[in-house]
Amino acid sequence: MKHFLMVFNRKTGALRMKEYADVRDAILQRLEEEQANDNPDVEIVVIGAPSLEDLKVTHSRYFAVDELPDVASYWAQGEKVS
């Protein structure tokens, strides 16, 4: 399982993301980001997913339309989102 730290500005749609192998590292960084953030429009989360493609399918609101996988092809491959 991969862990993705996502810093998302709801007003602008700007997304900064970093992948972590260790959930503890991701959570520690999230806590640091939250301490430094003073913008109520910024959402800071850690989300676990098998892959970035899975994350884009399950949490598409964080991504621009042109960054999203073709969902029909995704499911046709027999992949399942956990």
C-alpha cells in the first residue's frame, strides 16, 4: 500500500502531492503541513491506495479532468479498488 500526502486548495484547485511507502512518515509530514498552514481553504490529507491510478479513481475530486484515468478501461482491466 502506498500513502499519498495531498495538500489541496479547494478554491484554486492547486494540488501538491507526495508519495510515501511508510504511513508514519506521511502522517508526520501531514502534521507539519497542518502546523504551517493558515489557509482555511487548504485541505491536508493522507490517503492510502495501491497505486496513484487507484487514488485518481477513488478520490477524483482532487485531480483535474485531464489527469484522470479512463474509468471504463480501468474497470475492464479487472483491477479492483480496495
